[in-house]
Amino acid sequence: MGTVSPPDTWVYALRLPHDPRAARVARMTVRAALSSHGRGDVLEAVELLTSELVTNAYQHTDGPASLRLTALAGGRLRVGVWDSHPRIPAPFGEPPWDRVPLAPEQAEHGRGLHLVQAYADCWGGFRLGDGPLDRGAGKLLWFEVSGRQRDPAQRAAA
């Protein structure tokens, strides 16, 4: 009798209510999924970046959000966060908005998306439902990481 090994690719999806606890629920879900699949190599970065995107979805919309965690071939991991607001923030949009300007030192907000630039291998975003008959269905922001994490200082120099 042969053994069956789980596939290298998998997907988890989670619908999050518009609730200030949504980021915590998302972090716990990411931690459970990655731990159970032996992906501790990317856990901290994915947990941090997921929390940032879900927090932004809560702060900038009045509706629910969705989280999708996907293991891809080659050890890559993609996280997507959908929300109901159509605006694509930097660094997810097209140039010249491909880099987030630095927040002033005294600012209490505005540093979160810098983390995406520092820790993700790649990222993007797109509007959903932009057809002429659509009322808009929000946006999807995503990022990918692999097990080969570079130091954020090395990313800034690249």
C-alpha cells in the first residue's frame, strides 16, 4: 500500500467582517495555515503584511474584506486581500505610484505599505468590476513571498 503525500499547492480563503478584530483573525488564520504546512520560513513576513492589508481594508472601507492564501509552485506563497474600495494605493498601482513616499518621522500612520516593499518579493493590485455596467466591486491587492527572504536593506538597494 502506497502513501499519499499532500500536494505542494493549496488554498485557504476567509471572509472577514468589517470589524476591528479582523486583522487579528487574519493573522491567526495565516499562522495556523502556514504552521500546519511547515512554512515557518515565511510566517513572520506573511503574518505582518497580511495584517497591514487587512487593517487598511478595515480603515478605508465600510464593508467586509476577504483573504486568500495560496501556496504556489516553487515554494512561493501569494496572499490576496479584497475590499470594497476601488482605489489602488501605492505601491500596488502603476507608475509613477510604484513607490510609497516616506512618512514624516512624527506621523502616526503611513508606514505600513513600506513593509510590503521591504518584505514581499512582488506585489500588485487591480480593480474589480470596472466594466461600463458595473458599479465597481472593489479591488484586490496581493503580494508574494518565497522561502528565500532577503534583508529589507538589500531590497531597498535593489
